[in-house]
Amino acid sequence: MSVQAISYKDKKVISIGDVSKITGITERQIRYYEERELIFPKRTERGTRKYSFGDIERLMDIIEKREDGVQTFEIRQDLLKKERRLDGKKFQVI
Amino acid sequence: MSVQAISYKDKKVISIGDVSKITGITERQIRYYEERELIFPKRTERGTRKYSFGDIERLMDIIEKREDGVQTFEIRQDLLKKERRLDGKKFQVI
DNA sequence: CGTGTAAGGAATTCTGACACG
DNA sequence: CGTGTAAGGAATTCTGACACG
């Protein structure tokens, strides 16, 4: 129930060109969000970025926030908060 | 229960090079199986083939059969039989 | 029948930079 | 800060063909 096999959602196999078409934003923006550490594609041996469907969902979320005027810095903050919450559950202090 | 939204499994977004790496067979073989109508990738505007995870599963199946000495012709026959069975359920003759 | 290979062209992706603001 | 663009190089993919068997 808690442990789940990695599904297709998390396999990083989509090229940036396709991600751009699917999400509707430019490759430049996608690369910038990576630079700002909001998204983490895999790299092939050659250096090509590969994204998962999960990454695309995350991107959709980022796009929405950006449209609401949220800065990448703030989006990153929220991300870190979430991670800390997850850590808390793993190493719960009593 | 019967109708299901198209999941990530059926989104055709994987390039032939990645399919080759994932399945372990050459691009030549993958293209040949398409020529023999065993597999049906999508084409981008430019003409690049795009495969889904479902396509990859199907390929794995084809590879196994080929290793057992089954010819592409026979594999295709089985495919058509399956389709007919499905059709039978849709247009059942009484 | 099933697969390898060399050939040439066209589209993709990458990085670092300059630009505007 | 967030995004556009031109630049040049490197890797990808495509098709049609010849080869072996």
C-alpha cells in the first residue's frame, strides 16, 4: 500500500521538444525552470534531457503558479517545505 | 469499469533510439516489425516515430516469440485473430 | 525472411551569451 | 527576474538500397 513499483509516470523518456508541445511553453522556459531547480530531468550519456509524465504534471503546476504571478524563487521555497514535511515523516522526532 | 481514460501507458512519446535501448533490439528490427505490421508507432509532423510504453510491452512480446522461432507472419496472424475476437464481442451475431 | 550497413539530408538538442527590463 | 534569439557543433532519425541467406 505504501510501497509502489515505479510506474510509467516516472520513467524519464520524453524529449524537451515534446514536453514543449505538450505543456505549451518554450524550451527556453523549461530549461530555465530546471536552472531554478524546480524540475529535474534525467540526462542521457550525450546530455539530452529526458522528462517523465510526472515531470510534465509538475510543469503544469509551475505554469499555473507563474500565471498567478508567483516567482520561481517562491515556488522553490514551497518545494523545499514539502520535502521537509516528508522528511519529518521519515525521521520523526519524539 | 469498461471504459478507461487513456493512461500514460498509451501516450506515444518515446523515440526509437530510446525504445532500442529499453528493449535491447536494434532500430532496424523495430522498423522492420512496423513494416510487417506488428507494431504501430505514431508519426510526428516531421516523420519521426513515437512509441508508447504499451508499444514497448508489445515489442517485448514480439521479441520473445521471435526467440522461440515464431515468424513475423505468424505473429501477425495471431494479432488478427485477437482483433476478430474483440470484434465478435462488439458485433455479436445471434 | 530478418537483419546489417553505408549514404545523405533534415530536424533536434545543447551551451554560453547578449538583450530587454 | 524571466524569456527571446542567433550561433555552431554534435547526435538522431528517416528513407531506399544493396547484401547475405
